[in-house]
Amino acid sequence: MSTTTQNLSTDHSRATADEAHSHGVGATPESSRAARLTSFEVGDFPVPNGREEEWRFSPVDRLAPLFAADTDGKLTGHGVLTTVVDAPEVTVEIVDRDDARLGLAGKPGDRAAAVAWASAPRATVVTVPAEAVASAVTSVRVEGVEGNDEPSAAHILVHAKPLSQATVVIDHVGGANLTETVEVVAEDGAHLTVVSVQDWAEGAVHNAAHRVRIGRDATVKHIVVTLGGDVVRLTPDAEFVGEGGSVEMLGVYFADAGQHQEQRLFVDHAVPNCKSRVTYKGALQGEGAHTVWVGDVLIRAAAEGTDTYELNRNLVLTDGARSDSVPNLEIETGLIEGAGHASATGRFDDEQLFYLQARGIPETDARRLVVRGFFAELINEIGVPEVEARLIDAIERELAQSMSEFASALGTESTAGGDFASDVTEQTDGERAILSEPASVTSADEKL
Amino acid sequence: MSTLEIRDLHVSVETKEGPKPILRGVDLTIRSGETHAIMGPNGSGKSTLAYSLAGHPKYQITSGTVTLDGEDVLAMSVDERARAGMFLAMQYPVEVPGVSVSNFLRTAKTAIDGEAPALRSWIKDVNVAMEKLRMDPEFSERSVNEGFSGGEKKRHEILQMELLKPKIAILDETDSGLDVDALRIVSEGVNRVRETSDVGVLLITHYTRILRYIQPDFVHVFVDGRVAEEGGPELAERLENEGYDRFLVPSA
């Protein structure tokens, strides 16, 4: 039996360096991601209309309050409350916006990020002292203030000093209209895990610019988990500033009817001998569920010895959901260890369902097994037990919901001879771009 | 004692040109303890019969009946058929990434029996069955069928047959693609289930080779969607010597 999941992947480990190599969307306005504007000045970014590359998948009307078009690029709301439970080895401060430690991990890359930078009155700074090893998880809770949906800004800095080791979980709950800056600075030799959980209540709108700076021989694990909220748009940027750095960026998302979950990543290999791994997986169910994954990787001419791979997989569980997946890889040097990406969006595989049912497993249980299996490997890589357990629970809840909808749908049609005919579903323009690549690119078959 | 009765079964598949009839009136009766070999050339409908009995939605039953001890199999969903005691060892087992073999086996056993198996004896049963099929213990932690070799996939199918203890087992070209060693291991597994239970077996194969390891009680030759000839084990020998040619000429 053929699997119905479309598997598109390319391997660029043997790519040559005669010219910059990009295969994203034809409409990309700049020739290189490196040329994309970044600035601390809100005024440098016109109010988005949805046709810009950064916003073309986004519901800009719903995000509009975060653009502060009528208030000169500044928000004054106090719609969220930030509290921290810190590990004993870690220090937490609330600092004014002019604190010298802020703004060191790169500049905003779009209007909402610039508004976040310009508007946050104070910042929460979590510092892991040099050589400190945190004995517990540090939890930062960003909670929407009930009854206050004023557009608001927040700023968090996680700063791991040289040779330190810590895990920080940033949790977003409640209802809010929030544009947020999360700066992550891992100095030389630090081992830092940062998890951002978007578990918002219905109605929440959240834009977050994560800017991660990885020092010499530093190891960063950056994880995003997006479950709740109406619109969640994340732009994690990772920049290497010293040789020997390593970043692993993991993402799990589960979109229900009407939810928009977008993640745009940018990994900037500017120095030699660094390693990046990006793995994002999402499931979608319900009318209007929309997920977006854009993964930009730039290997600059100086970044010899780079080793990078990015992967995105989406599992479409029902009709009416849409998933866009666009990997972009630019390579300016041929002296690299490896570079590749894979993107696949597939419908629920009915042959898997048949196989499991043929062993007596009822359809709802079989579906649950398959979806759990889809996420299992990635969840095991998170390495933060409380986040893993919570995520498994959340996925169970999402599935319970879809199963009940599924069961009621079944009530109206015969179970025998159901619709097993589905094949590949949403093929995004990014995937089309890969499909139409020159034949010289080696195709690498790779496993989930 | 169980009896699977197939009466005048007609099955079509949907094609771009409309429904295409594949099975054109199949009659078969399989009782507990019996082993029936179904042989036939490619395209004769052997696998269609297997998948239709298991309830694959690709196949439309246009007429006829299938009953298991009088119960209407065709009215059952895929999982209900399995729980009623039917088992299909598939020619192309499906990969289920992220679901371990041990989790899969336990989930299936629980579904078939209606209750979770006692943990200690279950683990022992699984380990013993795996050992007999020469499967490495680490196998149980791998994802179902993912990265399995052809022989591993077939052994995994027979492992399930041993553990789930069906009333009627349909083996769809379990021998295809196996080397002699793997064929022998798989056949021994099938014979163990035959000796230790009352299973009725429907053994679908293109080649007579597997019948040297698994002795059938009855041989049915499938041509053009129906049984063209029936007999005992001697019919298989005749097919081995003569091939299917004599069945193919007149049907043209």
C-alpha cells in the first residue's frame, strides 16, 4: 500500500557555492534574507497590509491592534501580568526599558516586533550566573489580565552567562492582545533551554519576536508549543556569534477551527562551524484552522563548516484546514558539513487506519494512536518532563474534541465504504517550489 | 468450531472509468482447523478477496454474502470483523511512525479480548513468540513496520497472528519476497498456530513453494475472479508442474 503522506525533501550537502541558492517563493521581494530590514525604529516599518513577504500568510486585520497605527507606533496597555518562579541559582529582575542589557540580541524584523520593542515599559530579566547550574526549571508566567484586552507589549530577556546551565519555561495563558519580545542570550559555553508555551484562552492575539544569540561553543534548545489563542504569530531568529555554537529549534502546534498559528524562523549562520537543527510538527483540524511555517536558513560566506537541517511536517486531520510550509535555504559557501531541509503536509493516512482497525482497534483509538505517534518522537526530544507531560495532555484533549466531532459526523454516514480515497492535500507554494527544483538536487528520503 | 462462509461474492473497485468487477461469484467455506490454499495468476482477484473479507473500503461488495458462524461479516466495520475473530496478514504491512510494536500489540490484544491482558503473562507470551520467530527483543521498541525489512514485516504479521489467536486467518501472499530462511521461519509460525489452536487458514499465494512448508487440506485455483478448480494437495503439485496456462487460454 502506498502511504498517502507526501514526502518532499532535498539534501543540499553537496551543493556548490557558485551562487547564492534559494528556493522559496518566487515573490520574495529581496534576493536574500540577509537584505531584510531590521530596525529598532517603528517608523521604518510601514503598517502591514498583508501583501508584504513577512505578512502574506497572516490575518493582518486581526493583528492590526499590535501595529499601533493610530498611536505613533506605541502601545500603552497593561493587559498582561508577568510572574516568575525562579530556580535558586537564577536571578530575576524587573528593569526599565533603558537597561543596557536589553536590545543586544539583534533588532526587530517587522512592525509588530518594533512596536513591542518601543512599547514595553519594563522588561523581565532572567540571569543565569557564570558557571551556575540551575537545579530547577525557572517558570515565567505571562498571564492576560482578565477584562483588559488593551493592546499591550512585554519584554523578556533570558541571559545565560558563560558556562552556565538552565531551563526557562515561558508560559502564556489567559486572554490578551500582546506583542512581545523574547531575547535569549547564551554566552560562551552556556547550555540553555528556553520553552515558550502559547496556551492562550480563546480570543487571544499574540505576536512574539524571539531573538536568540548563540555564543562560542554555546548550546541552545529553543522550543515553542502553540495550542491556544485565536492568532499566534512567532518569529524566532537565531544568530550565531561565535564558533562551535549549536541550536536546536523544536516546535509543536495544534490548530483547531478558526485558529491561525504561524511560525517564521530564521537561522543566521554568520560564523564557522556551527550547527542548527529545526524540527516543527503540527496538526490541524476544523474549518479555517490555518498553520504557517516558514523556515529561512542563511549560510553566509564566512560560515564554513556549517551543519544545518530543517524539517516541517503537518498532519491535516479534517477538511477545511490549511497548512502552509515554506523552507528556504541560502548557501553562500560550499565548504559546509551539510545543509538540507524537508517539508511535508499530508492528510491523515487512511491505510494506517485500516491496518490498525484490521487488528481490532476501534477507529477513534486508531486515530489517536496515529496522531500520538506523529508527535511522539518530537515530544521526547523536548527534555523538560513537565512540558512533555502537559503537551501530551493537551494533545489528548484536542483529540478528544476531534473524536467527538468525528463520532457525530459518523452518525450521519455509513461507516462501511467511508472516504478513504484522499491523497495529498494542501500543497503550498513553497512545496511546489521544491518540486520544480533542478534535477541536480539529490532527493533524500527521510523518516519522520 | 467456527465456519466462514462466502457465497456468490461479487466485488468491484472504483476506477476512473467507473466500477470494475474483480470478483465474479466466489463460493468458499472455511472451517476451524482447515487450511485452504488459494492459488492463481496475477490479477485473478486473490488479494481482492483478502481485502474484501477484511473490509477495506476500496472494495465495493456488489452482491453475495459472507458469514462467520452465521453473523453477517459484511455488515461489520473493519475493527468489528477483527474482534469477531478474523485476521488478515497483509502483503504490504503499513508503517505507523511513532507507535511502538509493543504498544501496538498490547492495544490490539486489549481490543480483541475486550480487556487488557495480564501484564506479566502478556510480556512473556510476546517474548516467547518473538523468540520463536527469531525476532530480536529490541524489535518491540521500534515503530510499527517502520524501516522493517520485507522478512521482518512478514514475521511481525505472523507474530500478531500468534498473539491475537484469530478464528479465521487470511494470509495474503505472506510468502512473497521472502528468502528460504525467512519463509521457513514464517511457515513454522503459521504451523505453530495451526497446531496449538483451532484456526481456519486461508492461504493466498502465487507460488507453490510455501505449500511445501504449510500443508493445505484444500486447494482452490482462482481465475478471473472466481474459483476455477478445486481439489486436495495434489492439485498444487499439478500446478507446480503445469503452471496456470491451461486456465488462462480458454478465458481469453
